Amino acid sequence: MKYSILIPTYNPGKYIDGCLQSIISQSYSDVEIIISDDSSTDGTREYLSTVNDPRVSVIYPPESMSMSEHWNWLLSRAHGEWIIFVGQDDGLQAYFFELADFLVQEAQQKNLRAIASERAYYFWPGCQEVYGDTGINAFAMPKIETRSTLIGALKALSSLIDYHALPQMYTTSLFHRSLIEEAQKLQEGKLIITHPQDANLAAIVCILEKEYLFSYTPLGWVGTSPKSAGLAISHNSSPELRAIYLDKIQKSKLLCHPLAGDFRLASGPLYFWGALLQGRTLYKYRTFNYATSPFIKYIVISTVLNDISTKRNDPEIINLWKELVKINNCNTFILKITSTFIRFLIYTHSRVQQIMRNFFIQKGKAYLLMKNINTCGSIRQESVLFKEQLLSHLNMRPLGILGKAFGSSQNV
């Protein structure tokens, strides 16, 4: 089996159909699609019982679990050589298998075990309060490159990039089975040992691997819906859902590193730093654990100060911030100076990146698709249309996307 596509669900509602259709509408056969439903009560089980595709299997964990525990359990059922998790409100591009086959071949030639790609965003109705009226934001360029995990980690810790841009085996990223098995061997049989699971997976790659393969053409759609755990925790858009996830984390058998503070701070760099610290047993082959250095500690906690700048009237967040500073024995004055410097770096990095993207778009070497939420179709429909646009505007042959099977996938 070449690929395992793993879909963990918990009360996904209507979103699971869009996710699944974006995958099974493709004719690729050397793949298993495993859906694991964690005690859904919204009719998901009934819907899954109607799915009729030989590549799809549906399983149920023996008890309700936190997301990280659920991912571990689901992963233990996978048989593929290359593995990817897909969120219940996410989807895969209509050319996913064509691009994945090409990237896997390149990765194997370069002896790389992790693949990441550009992130294409699909916003479901109900997220306008946080993200406005944007329905789709997708950038693509027929280019791949080998990237340093150390440089990527340092950028993520300083918030120059989101840790989701690193390989984290989630919707836009693939892991080779040997990488997973090595991490499990070093961690007493477990892959994911802390929360959140995607930050933990990104940390594993940055500890065990020196390089990874990156594609500027996205493998999948990163969906955001009112059911998204990240949206519920970071923006508190759904207090009920937020309470459920936080309660599951509190009851989880997996631990968060004490220096990373409280999970409710909802800071990406803090989550990623905590995962690097928690993965201490993985540093077997490293002579220096950069995550433990005082420099990195001040960088990360300074980014948290920037993250909570809009929540300074929230007494809970302020108290959690003060506790974080206390347990790390940091100087508040130095943190404020560092946070100002980091804001400048973030602004500069963002502007340079935007200028470069605009340059490639104007030169016809890249393509940007943005749509209003009121004009968006389903994930499957938008995947087919996005592929059509890429084939029309860009030469996708370098990535093996030739359009030879496109005619059979136009019926949406």
C-alpha cells in the first residue's frame, strides 16, 4: 500500500461529506482511506454507514479520546508507506495523487522522509466573524525545494512562519513510515506524546530530520469551519466546543511540558516549543538541543506577548501570561524589548514574502486564487476548478500534473 489517508472525526456534521468526496472522487487505487469516528452524536455514524467505496474503511476507538490520543490510535491501523492525516473539514486537491507521486519520487531520490506543501485555505460559512468574507485563498507555483528543518524551526519559534508550514503529516504534508517508526521506537511505541498533535508532529521532523521536501503547489485544502478545534480554542468562536476540547486535553494521558504554560494561551510558537521540549528522548542523535537554550526561551515567550496583545482586557489570559513568565524566570523588560524586535522581523518577512509572490504572479510563474465565500462551491468542485486554472495558467509538467486524467474528473 503506497498511501494511507487517515481522517479522525468528532461530530463533523456536514463537513465530513465534503472532505471525503474530495478524496474518493479521484480514481487512484493504491491507497487506503481510514475514517475513525470518536463517539460522534450528530448522525456521523449513520452517514458513514452509507459510504460505499472499497478503499474506505470506518473504525471506532474503544473510548472517547483527546485529539492527540485519537490520532495515535488511528495511526496504529495504517498500512501505507506514506501517511497523511486529513481533518474532517479539510480536503485534498483534485491532483493530489499526481503531485504526491511526483513528490514521493523526488523525496526518495534525495533520501528525505518528510514532505510539506503550500497551504490552500477553504473557509466554510460561519467563520466570517473571524476571517471576513474570504472563501478561498490559494497560491501555487510549479516549484519544489529542499528546506532545512533547523531554519524552519527557528522561524516557527519566532513566529516568522506558522509551524503548520513545517511538515506535520496533516492535510498538506506526508510522512514516510520509517520516520514514524523511528520516532515510535525512541518514545516507547508512541508517535504523538503531547498536545496539540500537529505541533508535536512538526517537532518530530525538526528533531529527527535535517531536511525536508517542500512543494509550492498545495496538496490539500486547509478547511476552517465552526467545527474547527483550532478556531474554537484560539478565537473562542464556539465556547461549547472549546470547553469540550480543553476538557479532553485535561483528562488526557498525554502531558504538556510545564515550561510551555497553559494550553489556553493558544500560541502557535508556544505549542511548538512545548512539543520540542517534550520530545527530549528524540534528541538521541543531536549534540545540542536548541529548544532548551535561554535565547529560544526569550524569543518564544516574547512572541506570546505579541499574540495576546489583543486580549489584554481578558484577566484569565493575563494571569496565564504572568504565570508563564514566572515559571520560566524571565525578565519582563527584556521580553518587551524582544517582542518589539520580533514584530519588526515579522512585518519585514511578511512584506518581502508578499512582494516576491506578487512578482511571480505578475510574471505568470505563479497563480493566486481568491474567492468570496458567497461564490464558493464545495471543496470537491473548487478542487477541480483550481486544477483547471493551474493547467490553464501555469506549466505544471515539472510536477507531473499533466492533466491526462482531468477529463474524467470534471463531473462535479
